[in-house]
Amino acid sequence: MKAHYGNASILKDGRVVFNICGNEYRLVVKINYEFFTIYIRFIGTHAEYDQIDSQTI
């Protein structure tokens, strides 16, 4: 993942955080690698991201 998306932050439990538009927005996804499925858990501004727990959302 990091090889293709250098700005991605890998979290535990298959979650990944992407910085979008020069770190103005954040995208949190949960990836099920076994079934090749991505679940969008959150998308919002950096300020909104600071108010959530990316591991539980």
C-alpha cells in the first residue's frame, strides 16, 4: 500500500488513512484483503478528522 500511496498511514485492523489535497482532507477506509473490498469509514476535513477515533469509526 505504501509503495503506491506514500501519503497513506497504515493502522491496525486493516484501516488506512489517506491525506487528500495536500493534507486538507482525510479519508479513512477499512480494507478486507480477503474479499478485495474497501469500506469507507470517514471522509472529511483535517479538523473533523481530529475529532474522531479512526480505529473505532
